[in-house]
Amino acid sequence: MADIKGKLMKNMPTAQKEKKEGNILIRFWTYLKESREELKKVSWPTRKDTLKGTYTVLVFTLIVAVFLGVLDYFFNLGLEEFLTR
């Protein structure tokens, strides 16, 4: 396993080697900086899109809740009828 790692490290550019072998605090700081740069590239939804998605989820959740409530009610009636016979 160490032999494979050595071969991979040998073929890496110097900057990547330093990144892999550097101090953990330096690597963490580099990770945070790179993450911040990537987040700048993200296409964030508009407020309108976010609200539309939120309302869609809430309406769908309400519909499923009502459907399951109705099913529960009728199964309960059927079970009571079955048990009282």
C-alpha cells in the first residue's frame, strides 16, 4: 500500500504534494479558502424561487397528511367493526 502511495505522490505536481503532506491547520485553512471560492461560483436561487419551493413542499406535506389521516380513520372504523363482532 505504501508503494502505491509513493508512486502516486511521485507523479503529483509539487503543489499537490505539499497540500497532501502539509500541516493539518494549513490544510484546513486551504480547505476553507477553496470552499469559499467554490461557494462564490454557486448559482443561488432567488427569494421568489425559494418561497415557491417552500410553499410546494408545505402544500404537498399537507395533502399527504390529510390522505394518511383519512386512511387512518377508515382503517380504525374497519378495525373497530371487526373487533366488535
